[in-house]
Amino acid sequence: MTDTSSNNTANSEHSVMTNGHLQDKLVKDSIAHNQQISAQILRAQTAASHTDDSQSTSNNDFTKVQDLPTGTPQGQQTTMPNSSENNTSTNSAAQSIKQALFNQRDDINNPHTLETDGAEETHFGYKTVNKAEKQARVADVFTSVAKKYDIMNDLMSFGIHRLWKRYAISLSGVRAGQHVLDIAGGTGDLAKVFSREVGRNGHVVLSDINAAMLEVGRERLINAGCNNVDFVLANAETLAPFDDNSFDLVTISFGLRNVTDKDAALKSMYRVLKPGGRLLILEFSKPIFEPLSKAYDLYSFTALPVMGKLIANDSESYQYLAESIRMHPDQQTLKQMMQQAGFENCDYHNLTAGIVAVHRGFKA
């Protein structure tokens, strides 16, 4: 029994020693293998660095956020205007990095000057001003109210403006793949819907003469993921950035009454529409129910300036709003102006008993 026990003990010790030697060998082999791989990687890196000195720091590329390449969002044009001075000056590099807010074809020139119109006058609300002055005065109004524009619209109309816009969009006939120009689009209520309706293959241009308003709309639509929209500063009277026969649909919502020369604006809208294209105008108009008209006047000239003062700290701009509505052509007059500009099959739809109207016209 003693011999058998001794033999078993010896065999067990031999087995432990054998396993121990095997584990040591595996560990040593693994370390050696890792060292070989590390040496190969080091040699490859050294050879690559000698191949091209310009790539000597390439291993550190994109390790910091500021080193990442900057891309241009699809749809939102952010290129700087072309300028030979920028290209030849020492500041060209800085200029190429700086991004403009709007399209490089921006055009907000005032077509009315003392040279072209002399002392010819027009209305600014109930005031009479030189034509050359009105564009700047309107710009001051909307620059002042831009940040509070949407809030004030909800308060002034008790939210009904959203229903007016929804109805106008239902008359637009917009389809996937079409090109839409939203003039005086401001904060982008219509453009946001059109962006969805025209889809990936379509395109929307949100245009406004006022940079402050357009910036609010731009920020809003980009945050909403509308990547098929461009933002262009343009004068509705000339629409100079846009080629003839460019759009399937042109819209202007609560903006036409602020235009100095409405006939010129309508002709420009006709010019940029494709044959068969549609113009849609949503604007304040003349109430067709007399009792409502009186109540509406009382509300407009008392409540609106007070709300403007409390919310936007600007009562004068909302006094102008009330006055500009009264100076705007009535439904039938605007329809005739559209026909004179060349539009066919013109009609209009009264909303809220004529407080607002949607006008339509087509380009032959």
C-alpha cells in the first residue's frame, strides 16, 4: 500500500510540473508573438512616414472636433457672394471659411430712388411718403417684430391664421417633384409644408426682403430638417435672383400689401412662373359683412397696438399693420390687377367673412 501511494504521489507531482512547464511555454510564445506583431506595425509606420513627408502627421488627423471637415447642408445655400477682391486679397482664406447666411444671388436693391421716381409718392399705412422711402420704412417694421412675429400672429388672430394658411395650401395643387417659390415667406409657415409636399426631388425657395425675418425662417426650417429649401433675400417687385419660367408654384402670404409697386410685383411673379404654373396670394382683404367690419376696425385700431406694445414692445408697427390692411386693394380690385399682369382663370376665396382672401391665377 505504501509503494502504491508513493507512486501516485510521484505521478501527480510530475503531471503538475509538466502542466506548469506547458503554461510557461504558452505564455512566452504569446509574448514573443505580440512583440513580433508590434515590431511589424512599427516598421510599417516608419516606412509610410518616409514615403511622403507631407503625411508625417496623418496619424493625428480628425482627433479633435475642430479638425473635422466642414460640409454644406444639402439645400441650404451658404456660399459667399463672388468677389474678385476677396479672391485676390490676403483675406481670401478667411472669407472662404466665413459663411453667408443666404444665397449668393441675394438681391434686395430698392428699385425706387429719387433718380427713378423723383418725388412720386405712395402710402405707408395712412401716411404719405416718397416711393424711395417706403422699402426702408417697411424694413424697419419687420426687423423690429421679427423675433415676436409668430407669437403675435397667434395672439392677433386667436390662432386662426393657421387655418387660413392650411386652406391656402389646399388650393395650391402642389405635388411631389415641383419647384415652389414662397415670396415674403418670413418665418416659413408655408415653406415648411411645401418642403414636405414636394419631397426629395422637389425644391422650395423661401424668399424675403427682410434679413431678420428670413433668418428666423431659416433657423426654424433647418431645425425642422427641411433640407430641400434655399433661403434668398429678394425684392418682390423684381425677383431678380430668379430666372424666367422657374417655378411651378409661387405664393405670397400676408406680404403683398407691404410692396411699394404691387403691379410690378405681380408681373415679376408671372415672369418666374412656368407655363401652366399657379400664383397663390393669401392676404388681408375687405370684410363683406358690415357689422363684422365695424367690430374688426375697433379691434384693429385699439387691441393690436396695445398687444404690440406689451408683447413686442412696438405699438407703432402694429398701428401700421392695421392701416396697411385698410389701404390694400379689395378682392375684386386685386383680381383685376392679376389679370392685367397676364394671369388667367383668376378667382378668390373669402375666409372669415372676407377678413382674409385667397386669390389664385394661372400662367398660360
